[in-house]
Amino acid sequence: MIYGYWHFANSIVDDLSFEIEIAGNVDISPGRFYQLYQGKMRGVGFYFGLQTDLYYPPNQWRGRGLIFSRWDTFDAVHARKGENGWIENPKVKEGGFLGVRVPMEWTPGRYFCRIAPSDTDEQGTWYEFTAHNPDTGLSASAGSLRFPAAGIESGGITWTEAYGGRAHVNVSDPRRIPLTDLRVHSISANSGSLAPVRCDTAYDDNVPNSDATFEAGVLILRAGNDVQRIHPATQYALTTQF
């Protein structure tokens, strides 16, 4: 629905850390995806984030949790599930992908999230996605995925999405989208030593009730309900904001 593209001075970074805040409506249905970074790992696409309702194949839904997916393979040998989690590797959906999912009963609030190398072997480097709420102590690992080569490419995207979920809500009608509010208070790379230098905001033309802006160095992505678009898509220089 709404996007923020992150650019670092380095074209390749080692890891990514986020402090995010989720507000608004977080009901299970319709589903909402708070996607923290969609990008490439040395040419291999991936994304990770929090969802209000995880799909468990073939026909189940498991509520809130974390997801982490990559493309270019659906071979489960390249995945390690987290505790109480599972591996998803359909051969046809989205062209075939490999992912790990884990339930996490997150609620509105602040979370520290990280994707970082956890292991290396002769076939590549394993990356793990974790999330932690410092106020409640709630923590979870989505699990790990193996990539042929280490290194996260600059230019990845934070975005939000509404999906029909278990109730098959028709979210193609923007009036059916409940208030969705994601705020990125900080993002850094290389163990916190590198901040982004720019963020480019963008919109989905099919969701006019959405707005993206920076306020006091915080990226705010809001959509649904009576949200009005106040800020045009633009580029934000972040040298003095982070």
C-alpha cells in the first residue's frame, strides 16, 4: 500500500537492525503485513516482517507472527525453522519461494528487529530474523535461511500490505482497509554503525487513503480508514535525521 526505500552510503551491508512501532488496528482479519525490508542478498530476493495472520499450508491460519522468505529456491535444505515454527516452500505460489514462519503474539508497541548472519558453511551464509519487545520481554526467531553469498544490497523497501486472510476480505476496495500504522524509529546496518543517507517514499495508486512522511526522523506509513494523503512521494535526506 505504501513504501519507503532505504539507501545507504555502502552498496552492500552486513546486517540490518530496526526499531519499529506498530499502532492502529491489528485485528487478525483482514490480514496486515508490516514488511521491514524487501531487497536482495547478492542478487537473491528476500523479505521479512510481522503479519497479523500467518498462513499454514494447506488450509490453516495461525494468527500473529513473523515471516522470512527468499526466492530462487524452494529446497528446504536451505531453511531452519525457529522454535514452534515451520517451513513453507510452495513450488508455484509467487513463482516458487522458500520461507520460515513462527507464531508470535505481538501487540501494538515497539519492537527491535534484526536480520543478521548466524552461521556459514560450504554452501553459503545463514541469515536469521528476530524480533523483541523490550517492554513485555516477548521475543521470537522466525528461523534462518541460507543464501549463496553474504551481503544485503542497499535500496530495499519497507512497506505495508493488506490481504484478505482467513475471512477473504475484499481489500481491493480501500474502504475495507482498517487503520494500518507502521513507524520506523531507526534503521541501521553493520552492527549499528551505519545509518541510511536517504529514504524515498512512494504510494500504490489503488490506495488513495494513505500517507507517508518523516517526522522528527521517524518514517510514518499510514493507510486505511479516513487517512488523508498530505505528503507527496518524495526523497528525504537523512544525514541529520538519524
